[in-house]
Amino acid sequence: MSDATAELSAEQQLAADTNEQREVRLAKRDRLIAEGEAYPVSVPVTTTIAAVRAAHPDLEAGAETDDEVGIAGRVVHVRNTGKLCFAAIQAGDGTRIQIMVSLAAVGETSLKRFKELVDLGDHLFVHGRVIASKRGELSVFVDQWQIASKAIRPLPNLHSELGEEFRVRNRYLDLIARQQARQMVITRAATNASLRSTFAAHGFTEIETPMLQTVHGGASARPFTTHSNAFDTELFLRIAPELFLKRALVGGIDRVFEINRNFRNEGADSTHSPEFAMLEAYEAYGDYNSIADLTQELIQNAARAASPDGSQTVTWADGTRYDFSGQWDRIDLYGSLNEQLAAAYTGEGQAPQITVETPIDQLQALADAVDLKLDPKTATHGKYVEELWEHYVKPGLERPTFVMDFPLDTSPLTRQHRSKPGVVEKWDLYVRGFELATGYSELADPVVQRQRFVEQSLLAAKGDPEAMQVDEEFLAAMEYGMPPAGGMGMGIDRLLMALTGLGIRETVLFPLVK
RNA sequence: GCGCCUCUAGCUCAAUUGGCAGAGCAGCUGACUCUUAAUCAGCGGGUUCUGGGUUCAAGUCCCAGGGGGCGCACCA
């Protein structure tokens, strides 16, 4: 580099991002290294903080035991008094225990070093007997201690709530500070394990399908695009795994599911993230009824896994109890819409009735009447009906509810209803006011599928960036014969939201931030 | 993408009409052998997001940019 000022040495960069507290701790690190170790390869732990607490559930104040333990944890509290120092250390699971370092037990030099070198945030190893302090606090009475890892940056103030942005950008600190943050990680893992175990119980096989796709399809959404140097071609980050899972179905993996990430280049808010975890499942020789049964069971089992008492009633962050148990309602989309339309109708004569025959201009008038605005370029019968349904029916749904039988034109991958003309065998599952999952009797006729793709590509030509492309390779697979099947998709992040009552940014450990 | 709000010490937040940039916790020095956000005495710590502008004087007002939040649009 000719411009030397643009280049900072590592040392200069280190110095540039610093403050007094960091400098002090760096000096302590230097001293620890000079005297021995600041980052020992390991420390001789004999047990965990949780195990110590469990072994001595109700020690009386002032009681002493001869239980000698070696434990380690992060220092979250220090009270250095003259000849008896107190500190609290915290394990990764959030359990804490007090430690006591006394002049009598460790001697003058060790006590002095403890006061000079141990800071909030350090990982500390202590060895000693388990006792209860005179005030009854379970403690380890230290005879040996050692810093297990010296922290250079100060821990945030643990007594005030961390700001939302700070928590998201520094999740590791959020995990140290907040039990709720730790709990979400555990709940999420337990939920995923529960889903997989329910699938296993029903004979499903988990597979992984491409994240990078050459053809954009499987759902209606704007994709992220990228470029492959090796293939010299444009690639899409998948918006859905559907078309590959169905290829697997053609290949004879009759009960198949995938839990993995999808990417959609759309707005981000409290219920939408650009990358989100998605579950999709397909069941050969099933239909949208059987897959609804399975979905209900998957979620009810997940609720058991997520709820502290193992029941199907979960407690949300705001204290609300939400009950997933029992048989969930299955309501008809057009029927429930017409009911609410009639209830809201104040005019003369009969309330308007919406059917699959209702022309667009009438739907548009109904939408205009309640200020629903759709883009006339891409609006269809189905889009109007779904918008009207969301306006009239959705807000009144409390319990988990399957909404059945959707307009044909908004569901290009779905099979026509076996007996009702003009609708498809599709349901949406609504929980807590948002769409949690969607299920279909899958379209198996390759000729109809081709027509639907062509209709989609015409929409794309008209400027709809969400419309799918014609996927010839997928069509070829279907032409070899796809078994009749029920299919389902569910947002994992949304499932966590439904189980915990938190926003999507809380359910994702490391959400995308600029 | 459009509109509104917001950004101050390591963290959480104050700062009157434009008039010396502060508190709590954290840090440093000292005292204290049972503390629970210990207490007491003293001390240090700031590019007020960035860059311009107005003004005798800008954390505060104006313009542009950046981060974040909320609403609308789009969507799961």
C-alpha cells in the first residue's frame, strides 16, 4: 500500500477500539500471563453448579458440609470486602452460586490477587467445601481459585434491561444476561426434536434438498438471486423446497419431510425475516385431511415439549395461556366469509353471497367498501376473496383453526377439490392471528400442472415478481407419475412464536441485522 | 419502497428556551471477615452516530448520509 495512513497495524486497531476498562483488564491479562496463565487449557472441575445446588437443596444458614467441589462459571457479581470476599459465578445454563474467599482459608497473597485480578465477566474456577453463609446463601468456601478465562471487555450492567438492538446484535451477552434468551434456545431445540420424533413415529424420512436453485418456484415470493462462477449461471436462493420434495415423492420416498431455511427477498417486520426456517412434509396416499391430522399432532406434541408442565397449554411471554389441546376447528373459507359478511351487513334485503362464480368487479366493490386496496394489474378473484376473508374472519379466530378450501387461481400447485367446483383442497392453519401452516391435497396431474405453470409465467410476464417459472424438469418428474399425496408447510420461527408469544427476532438466535 | 420517531460514558438512561455534558451500575484508589444491585470516602471515564450549515455559543435548530424502531405497502 502506498497510502500508509490507510493501513492500521493490528496493535493500532486494538487501541482504536478501546476504553479505560478494557485497558485495565488487558493489563490484568498481561500480569496473569506473566505469573502463569490467563487462559489455561482446562481447569479441574469436579461437578456443575446445578449439581451442587441439587445436592444441597436446603442447607441451614451457617451450616458447613465436607463436600469438596471444583466448579467453574462466569463471574456475575463481586463484593470485595476486607478479609472476606464474595462473588457469584454463573454457569451457561444460568444457574448461579456464591463463592466466598477468606483470608483464613487462602492466605494474604491469594486474597490480594483475587481482589486485584478477578473482574465481572471472567470465567473463574474455584475449589472448596459447600457451606451456607450466615445469611443462608448456598456457597463454596474457597480454598483454591484460578481464572479460567480472563475477560477483556466489561460485562454490560446486569441490573438494567439490555436495549433491544444491543440484545440482537450481541446475542451472546443476551444469553448471559437473560434467562428468557437461554430458554428460547432450549425451547427451539426441543421443538425441533419433537417435530422430528413425531415424524419418525409416523414413518417419515428427513431429506435435504437444494438451497441454490436454477429455477424459481415452489411458492409465490420474490427470490434472492446470485451467480455461480462454476456454472456461469444465475441462481436463486430457494423460496421453498416443494418441487424437490415432490421429486423425492416421485422417486418413492413416500413419507418425506425437510426442516431447513428458505430465503425471501421481501419486507422484514415482527413476523417476517428474510431467512426463515421452514418445515415441509409430503405423505403419499394421504390428502389435505390426513395431513391436517398430522399437523395438529406435530404442533400438539411440540407444545408439550415447549411447555414446562408437559401439557398442551403453553404460557406466552405476556402471561397469556394458550391451549393447543383437543380437536381443532375446520371451517370453510367461503362459508365463514359469507357468515361474517351477513353479520356485518346493514343494507336492504339479502346480504351479498360470495361464491367461486362471483365476478371480480363485485368483489372489488366489496373490497373498496372496507378500504382494501389491491393492485388491479395482478388482482384475481382469489386474491380478492382471500383479502376479504382476512378482513372479515381472521380477526375473530382465537383457537387454532384450519381454514379449508381456497380459490383455485391463488394455489397453482394444488389439486382441485374432489366435489366442490372452483376451489382447491387447501387449508391454512391460523394460530394467534397469523398463518402458521398450510396444507394441500397435492396436484398430481402433470398436464394440469403444466397449464398452471404457464398461467404463472404469464403473470410473471405481466410484472408479478413473485410468480413462478415453468419448471420443465419438475414437470418431467411428474410425468413419470407422482402418487396422490397430502402436503404441508409450516414456519418453524412462527411455530416458536405461537409457542412462546414472542416476536420473530426473539425466536431467531442470530437474526439478520445490517 | 413511502411516512413518522429515535441514536448521549462499557451498559441503562438524564440534560429546562440554543448557554460549563450528568446520574445509576461498571472502572480506579482507600476502609471493612457474612455480603445479596453491600456500604462509606475520594478519583477517572465522552468524536453526544457521521459530514456539512446557522449562531457569540449546538447534544439541542437546519440539510445530507448511516444505524435502529413503529406504521403503511408486500409477504410466511
